[in-house]
Amino acid sequence: MLEDNSCKQSNNSVGVAFEETIELLEWPRLCKQLSTFASTIQGKKKSENLDIPPDVATSRSYLAETLEIGALDEFIEGGLNFQGVHDLENILLRCSKGGMVSGEELLQVAETLRTARRLRRQIDDSLLRPITSSLFEQLATLPDLQKLLEFGLEDSGRIADRASTKLAGLRLQLNDLRSDRREKLQALLRKHSSILQDNVISERYGRPVIALKLGAGDQIKGIVHDSSASGNTIFVEPQSVIPLGNQIAQLESNIFSEERRLLALWSREVGENFSDLKYLCKVMLKLDLALARARYGSWLGGVAPSIFEGKDASFCLQEFRHPLLVWQERFQQGKKVVPISFEVADHLRVIAITGPNTGGKTVTLKSIGLAVLMARFGLLLPCIGTPCVPWCSQVLADIGDEQSLQQNLSTFSGHIVRISRILNAITTCPGSAIVLLDEVGAGTDPTEGTSIAIALLQVLADRAKLTVVTTHFSQLKALKYSDSRFENASVAFNSEDLKPTYHLQWGIPGRSNALEIANRLGLDLDVIDRAQKLMNHKGAENVNEIIKGLENDRQRQQDAAEDAAALLARTELLHEELLERWKQQRKKSADFQELGRHKLETSIREGQNEVRKLIRRLREEGATGEIARTTGKRLRQLQLAHSDTSKNINNQLWLPKIGDRVRLIAIGKVGQVVDVSDNGLQLTILCGVFRSTVELSSVESIDGLKPTLPEPVINLKIKNSLGTGTSVRTKKNTLDVRGLRVHEAQAVIEEKLRNALGPIWVIHGIGTGKLKRGLRDWLESLSYVKKVVDADKYDGGAGCSVIWLD
């Protein structure tokens, strides 16, 4: 049963009120469901007998543990595994009192220590999981004790031979003696097979025997230990193996004594570490409970509540699903759970829920009570959004219905006794309380019952944090208009098919719809007509008409809100569609620009290739003036063709200028270009009071066009002279490959030759001459190398080679 430590109970009626409440709310059923998510035996037991946290700090700590270990459980593949954590309570108790436990129990201690060490490695992280990690600060996993037990015990719990030299020697002797005895018995079986009833060595009273036929006992001397039921077979231990059997019995006794000595030694070690082991078991249980809460909450689709303390703490639940009904829906083919939304302002103290019978009023009461208890214990709530739940020291209820198998209908006196206990509990125990009353004032004269109900609710409004009641009394519906601490709510009812919808409506009192329900159930029409006239005579019909009008207005508002939401959804879909089309258009524009850029680059490369051919023609020794004139004409044609292509391409591209408005892609803001760098690759943008220099590629036009990067200008320089004058060595046309290997130098020179327009000087040094010879041989094999010669004396001489291109 649930234990509440929130206050010292000075009156037995206080404890009775709380016990009745948890039974009425069916909290034990929820704990039973929670226990199915625990990983250990002790966790399952504790889940069914929970200790409610005594203060809000403990509740928040429990909730933090649930969230931290739940996130880790989802992150780890396969989740956290508590296999190997055993219930050591009885083992530790016996060892602490000097008792001795078995090898299997000692092995459970070792497995628990090993599993605790593994879990600490997985969980302990003070930055990500500060609450659960704090549990390991004082935790000792006792690796020496674990190694001692695992070394001395086999996986089955049997004491290993390596545990003791003496034990190993005794077992070796025992095996030898048993082997000798077995060989002697086998020899007897082969020798006297004719007088044997069976060729199998049996055992009687721990001694080996052979089965002889009746009357053949005098042929083999020994001790008769037993006979068959028919008397035709006797079981004899041959005299020749009796001394071996005695020695074996003595050895077995010695081995048993040695094993008991080792078990006693190890049990004493466990007892000496009683405190550390007890704390370790406590931490493992706490982690198992946190994991059970997390997995149960995940199964429910729950979210973490915000827990507030104080008289003005608000209460908000959005689409809360009763956890017991969720279980019933999934495992017992129950009806689909209808969620309820519950929002109470901090100044409200009493909520009166009205409406027809079987409309869901009692389920709403139980849902509220369970939500408070679940949040108090650190459980996730099956709702949406961010629920806000007040922390209350007491949850007290008087619910008299037949929805629980353990609860029968209560009489008026039973209600009064329960309510007296509730009032006494509120007075005796300090702190805020939530009170749940079902059909308050029912079971007696309606006039007197209404008076008692009104007086009771006014008292509870002064003493309790929140009181939620269900009622059919019309006078209770009017309390809202005379006291701002009261509010009305109702369960919806479908007037067309005369069935409840189980939805909770706020601000509007509900109708009992007794006449409509009676009519649907087949009550005599004469009775219904008379009842209708009596209601009209008493003016009740006017109240019901007003309530019905309010319900219709609320329904129209809800329909309008749903239409608005649908319109908003369609608008968002249209916006997404337009945005997708805009992105596609931008992509097409970018692809078109890329195609134009590719054409331009191809044209430039072709022009460059033709220019190189023309230059080579001009360098030929037999070049004439006619060749020079023809070459110059072709160069002018290439220049004009390139200018036309660039002009056509640029007509379709965009390049920002000073004064243009552009959009900064990184922040999505629009600014104005106030300056452009000389090379056109950087812009200075003014965006409000923000001025920044950005790269050209980081902006776009207002209509989404990407800027075109300025193409490099190609300047072709052709020598006027066709002579063979020597070029000048500079830093740009000189390579130093000293210290490199031949193949390394080849790679460097080849990269340089790709962009060379004149001779290249390569400094390779003299040395052994291996580098120079290797490079010369390689260069002479290249078709585009005209010749390779030593440099002038002042340019390096034999230590430097000049490469002339063809």
C-alpha cells in the first residue's frame, strides 16, 4: 500500500481518509501497471508499495531522475540493462549477523557488484545527468570483494579448485580413489557377468553396489545394502571396494569442511562491507524505479509536468488521458480514451462539474487526482503541451460510484463520515490540499442536501488549495456569480442522439438531461409530460433554456475556431507550395547561369589553345611577315568573338552596383550596397544601422538572382620581335628542387610547366649529378619541351637547367 510521509498523523482518521482516497482513485492499480516496467525483483515489489515524496524538492528530484535516465535509455542501443542486479536484502542481513550463505548467493553478490560498476560507467556524467550522477558519489563497488568471490566460485556457484590449495589436493585424491573403485567394480562386472542381474553399477545409501541374482550372494563377498521389491535381486557392495569407499567418505567429509570454511570466510567479508553493499542496493533500486517511471511514461506517451508549490500555483492539463483507461484500451480491447483538458486559474478554489449521468464526471475527478499523485512521484503525464501541476501535501476524495470493483454505492451517512475525515485531515496536517467530491450533498432531501453542499464548499474554499465537485444541484451552478473563487464546468451531451461525448467544457454549467435520457430509455410518455409541466411550473425550464443557449453559442464559437484553424492550415499549405515553386524557379535560374558560365569557360579555353598555337607559329625560325599579319588578324577575330559571347552572357546575369538593394543570405535581411571593392568581389552593405563588408557570393537580389562573379581578364602579350633573344630569369619562372628525389622534382616541374609562357629555370645543384640526369632524361621525352640547356654562368651554370617550351 502507498505510504504518505508528508505529515505526522496525529489522528487515525487522517490516515483512514488518505487510505480511502488512494483506493477510490485506484492508485494501487496504477502502481501494479508501473511494476511491469521494473527490471529487478526488488524494483517490482517497491513499485507496488511506493513512498510518496514528502516535499516538492523530492518530487522534482524524482522527475529529474526520470527524465535523465529515460533520455539515456533511449540513446543506448537496446536500452539500459539491469540484468545481474539481485535482491541481496536477506543475504546481507545473514552475513551481517555472522551467518554463512551458499556459493550461489555469494555469486549473486559478485554479479550485483559487477553490474553496478557497468551501470555507473554508463550513467555517471555530472554535466548531462547531474541528479542521477550524484547517486554515485558515495557508491563503492568493492572490486576486491568481487574479484575474491569470482575467483573462488564457478559460474554455477560451486567452489572452484583454485580457491584453496588444500581443497584442490583433496578433490584430486577423491577423483583418484573414485577412479580406482570404478575400475575394480567394472572388473567384477566382467568377471561375474553370469550371476549378475544387471551390468550397471548402482548406488544405495551413498555406496556403490552391483545387482546379483538371488542365491549368488555367497560368490561375491560384501555387504548387502538393499534388495528388489520382488526379492529376486540383491544389491551388494563388494568387500574389495569397501576400504576405498571408507577413504572416499573421509575425503568427502574433509572437502565439505574446507568448503564451509571458505564460505564462512567469504560471508564474513560480505558482512564487513554491509554498509557499502546496502547503499549500493539502495542506489540500484532507485535507478531501477527511475527507469521504470521513464519507460512507463514513454509507453503512455507522457510529458514532464512543471511542479509548482504555493497557494497561488496554477493547474493546467491539456488533453490528459486517464492512464488506467489507456491500459484498458490497449490490453483489454477497451473503448478509445477521450482526453480532457483542465485549466484552473490560481485564484479559483472550487470547480463545480455538472452534466448527465455516465457523462464522465467521475472519470474527470479521478483523472485530476491521479495527475497530482503521478506528478508528485515523478511520473510523466499522458497529455500534450507542458502540464502545470500544483504540489499538494494531501489528495483527499469522496467518490461513491461503482466504477471500481472494490467500491459500492455510498449512503448519505457514509458520505458525511468521509467528508468529516477529509475536513479533519485538512485541519490536522499543514500544507495545501486538493479535495475531490462526487455528488456532494446527494442521498438526502434535496433542499437540505443543497444547503449542506453550499456550506461545505464555502468552507473548503477557505481551507483547501482546490476543490472539485460533481453535482446535479442547480443552486451550486449559481455560486460562480456570487463568489469569484467558484467556477463552472460541464461534460458535453449530444442532444441529437442523446448520448454523452465525455468532453469537458469550461465556464458553462451542464444540464442533467434526465427527461431526455428517460425518454430514450422508454419511460412512459405520460410520466415525461407531467414531469415537463412540473419543471415549467417551477421555472426550471428557463434555466435549462439559458444553459442550452450558452451551449449552442459555445458550439458555434468552437466551430468557427475550427474553421479558422482549417483556413490557417490551408493558407500554410499554399504558402509552402508557393515557397517550393519559388525555390524551383531559383534552381532553374541558377542552372541557366551555370550553363552560360560553362559555355564562357569553354570558349575561353578554346581561345587560349588557339592563341598558344599562334604563338608557337610566331616562334618558329621560318616565320615571315605574312605569318605575323595573318596571326594578328586571327587574334583580333578571337577578341571580338570573346567580347560578343561575354556580352550575351552578361545580359542574362546580375551583378550588384552601388545603390542596389540586396538580401543578405545568412540572416535573410535586406540592405543597400554602399561600396564595391576594386576587384568587385566584396561589397559594403548598409542594413539599418548595421554596416558590414561581405563577399559577393553571400548576397542575392530581391527576386532571388545570384550574382555573377567577375571573369578574369586575359591579357595576351606577343613579342614584336621574331628573333631568338634570351628571356630574363625572375623569381616567378625559377624552381628550386634541391633536396628532392627525381620523381618529386618531376611533379613540381610538371605543375609549373602547365601555366608557363616562357622558359623555366630549374635549380637542381651539381652533387652526384643523379638528379640532373634523371630530370634531363625525363624532360627530353616530353613532346612540348623544345630543348633543355645549362643556364648562363651568372644564373647557376651547370647547377641550373633552362627549359624551353615548343
